[in-house]
Amino acid sequence: MGAPVGSTTSASPPSSVLSAGDLDALIGGLAEDGYRVLGPTVVDAVIDWGPVRSSDDLPRGWVDDQRAGRYRAEPSDAVHPDAAFAFASPASAPKRWFLPPTEPLFRATRRPGGSIAFLPAPDPDPAVALVGVRGCDLAALAVLDRALAADPAFRRRRDAAFVVAVECGHPADSCFCPSAGTGPGIPDEAAAAAGADLVLTELVDEAGPRYLARPVSAAGAERVVGLGDRRPATPADIDGAATVVASARDAITRTLPFASAPALVRDAPEAAAWDQTVEACLLCGNCTMACPTCFCTSVHDRTDVAGTTAERWREWDSCFSLAFSELHGGSVRESPVSRYRQWLTHKLGMWPEQFGSSGCVGCGRCITWCPAGIDLTRHVAALAMEVGA
Ligand code: SF4
Ligand code: SF4
């Protein structure tokens, strides 16, 4: 991570610069080709994923303020009114487009005579095109690719998607992606490995925004070729993009020691810091719902009143719920501290062995969206202080 923005691998097509009109044409072209185009939009004063028909639907001129237990988004005179990506990250993670919060797995109906017919889940949704995926969320999708490699519905959606990553130029107080090695600054190899097709950097001056575009897949290269205002990137464009990324990186002060965190969370289960952190926890599960890598689900069966049809649904679940650890006779994690410790020990301590990388990408959403302001970076620092690591 941290390669210069605009740098390309020997196999990468050269970077080019797109106008704001080209961005509209890119979005329109994806829609014409049948993609369900999604990007950051303003929904109830929150910047979150939604349908995008043109750059008019993007949060132009909006900024966000994310910190422990606080989220605000609003238009700001501090950024150009046409800047479309002058915020940190959408409120929700892109995982929902590949692992929906609820989805049917199959349906069964009772035939006359008593036999049962099993019907597959309905036809899949159209392929999605995501415009505006940040480096942290791109890394999270790569994590999910490993964790859900055997899930056919997830794989089908991921394989069909077109992904436009956008470098982050306006990180929030809750961000700590440099510690995680996931941004700001997305190397081409990491972008391609995470299934991105294009990486954009928004460059803004008095004239408005333009976009340094780095194709990282053949499909991405094809998409930019026909755009009308496109021109080759100059060294000044590439330097400008590098400055955007460097400034974002410099603005992030929050850290988490990813190298020592696995041992810290695994080896000190009885530390007082666990109880102190969890004292404020409401067990709401927001942290797991907001997290771009949490993928736990449960299945529920629903039947009609007559008992002739039944459906099996998969729904997001959370290790913060009592029922999540229900085994024969009851839950094995009754106390709040046991559930918080399970979450963090799995995410920071066990994922490296299980999936080859941490389960945290440093997006900061669990910090922003925790109503109690619980902050995993402060918790890990408190653990380190207590055990002298
Ligand atoms: S644990 Fe928190 S900071 Fe880390 S990826 Fe999940 S939501 Fe983001
Ligand atoms: S840590 Fe915060 S977000 Fe997570 S369950 Fe507790 S109160 Fe909710």
C-alpha cells in the first residue's frame, strides 16, 4: 500500500484525465449496459449508497464529519460546489450489494398429494456498478472474497460487478486506514486484486472537478476509451493526484498497532480494559452492521398460515446478540464483555490466521456509529498500556 497515485504496473494502460461530463458519460454508459449504478447520494442528510443516474445524484459540495458516536453531513463552502467526493465514506459499507442484509435462499411448496417441491431463490438482481468505493472498502471486499469464497450468490454478484474506486481526499476523525495499510493511496495491484476496474482521483480547482483515471482492468480501460473529453494525464495531473492522497494521509492521526494487536487481544482476555470499555456498550450491534468485513448471518424459516409454502431466508446477524451464540441449552456468551471480546478477538486476533489478513480495514465506521462512542483504537491502546506491550 501507499504507492504513488497515478503509478501504473507495467501491464496497466496509462492514466488519463476525465472531465465532469466524462463522469456523467461513464455513469450513463454503465446504466445503458444494464448495470444497476450505485454511488454515494444524500439520503435524509446522510451520505450513503443509492441509485445514481448522473453526477447530479452525487453529494456535490457536501462534506461529512465522523467521530466517536457522531455523524453529520452537510453542504460546505469549504469545498467546490461541484466536488462530488469531498467526504470520507458512505455511511454504509458496500458489502450490502454483494451480501444483502436479507435474502431468500429457497422456497418450498406442498403439492396436492403431499410431496414437496423446492424452488430456487428468485433470479439474481442486475449486476451492480459501484462508483466511489474508497480504499478501505475495496480492501474489505477483498477480505470478503476470501471469507465468502464458497458462497455462490456472493461470488456471482462480485464477479458481475463493475467497480470504480475513488481515492479519499477528505478523511474523517474516525479513520485509521494508514495503520491498516488500506489507504489513502490505492496501488494498482491491490485495486485489481480487489476487483476494481478503475481508480479515480478527484482533482479540483476554481474551474471545478476533473478526474485522474487509472484503469486497472481491461473492462475499466475499455470504459474510458470512448469518453469525449478524455486526454492523457500530464505529470502535473499525476502530481496533483499524489498531493490529494498525501494530504489525506497526513490528516489522519488515529492509529491502531496492527502488528501487535493480534497477540494483545488474544493473550489478555481477563484484562480490566475489556470491562472498562464494555461498561458503556448497549449491545446494539451497530458496530457489526456498519463494519465492511463483518459477514455473520443466520437463517430463518417462514411459513404461510396454511402451511403450504415455506421460505428460508438469510439475514445479517451479530455476535453482539444473545441468540447468536445459542447452543444446546442456552447462549455460551451471556455477558456483554464476552460478546465484545469475541468480536474484537475474532476481527483482530484470529482473521490473520484464518483469512490471511486482519478483519479490520481501518474505516472507522464502528467508531462513528457506536451510540456509546466506543472506540476500538482506544481499547487496544488501553490493553497495551495495561499489559505493558
Ligand atoms: S472493525 Fe471498525 S474500523 Fe475496522 S473495518 Fe470494521 S467498522 Fe471499520
Ligand atoms: S460497541 Fe457500540 S455499536 Fe457495538 S454493540 Fe456496543 S454500543 Fe453497540
